Amino acid sequence: MTEYADQTPPNPEQTPATGRDGFEDVLPAHSAAIYREFQSGRVIVRDLWDENRSELVANPHYNLLYNHLSHFRTLYEHLGSELVFNEDGAFFYLKESSDEDNEEHDENAFRVQVVLLLIGRYFARSGRDLDYLGRPDAGLNEEDLQALSTDDEYQDILRAARFEKGVSEAVDYLDKRNLLFRAGPGRCFLSSAGMYFLSELVREYEQS
């Protein structure tokens, strides 16, 4: 992973730094790397899954955004976007100024919601607490993924959301957006961002 000059992990009890907005404090290569993450549809979460160490590790992109928030907010404002920090889910995402009228954005959000709701519904029906979906030592195992793949109702739902290849494609979709991590062969769990969005969907469902 790229070495960063300022990799100091943010203190969860502190708010992001807003007073450091000088462009000289952030290397162009680092800004470009973060921008590519956003352009690929990813959220930038505080912790990433390290397959070699089999544990969550600090995400240098998140730390850089957190420690130079004013700089990046100004940068993306000039690009016609808004950098949004979600404290509850410990992640950043980029909101385009035209998101409200962006059909592609709406479709991507819809597809994410479908997969998260499907996973949450299956997990709850299995009698497990949804909080376990966000634990590396729990989450979905190979048997869960197989059960999801062979359930006709779930397959119909996924096809309606244009996941023609079923569960494997849906899991890949979340994985590419940092909403889900693969913890090994046949095992995956939701990131802090994935858990936040799932909890919001559950809350909206319970209030409807």
C-alpha cells in the first residue's frame, strides 16, 4: 500500500480536522488515488480488510481525508461535488451536485439497497442478530451463500435488480464499493459503511 506522509489514525472521539486546507500539505498522487476511489463508486471506510493478516487495518485514504478535511472539501467543491463524512458509519463518500437528477446514481443506490435488504432479510430469518453481519469472525459463510444462491425468491429479486449471475455478482457489487469484505473462501462480512446503510434501511422499514 502506498506510503503516506501523514498516516496518523484519527481519534474516534475527535472531529475531523477542518483548519488545514493548504494544498502543500497533501501530495497530488494521494489526492489522485482518493479521487479514483470515489470515481469507481467506492466509499472510503476507516478500516479495510487485510487478507494477508486476516484482520481489519487502518485505511490511509480515510486517515488522509480525516486529517485534511478542509482541503478535500474545498477541492471537491471546486469540482462540483460535495465530500460527505458519515461519522456513524465511519466513512466518506462523494455526492455529485447533480445526484438528485442522476439516473445512474439512483440505479446504483437501488441495487445496493436490494442486496443489503436481501442479505439482512436472510440473516434475520436464520435467527441471527444483524450485528453479526459486520463481524469478520461471523458474517456470511459458504453455507449461507449457497442457501441464498438456491432460493428461487432471492434469485428473482436479484434478477429484478439486474444481477443476472445471482448472489456472486451481487456480493462482488458490494465488495467493489467497500460495502462488504471477503474474509476468505466462502466467507464475507459487511463493512462499517455496509452496516450503516443496512441499519438505515431497517429503520426506514420499521417506521413505514
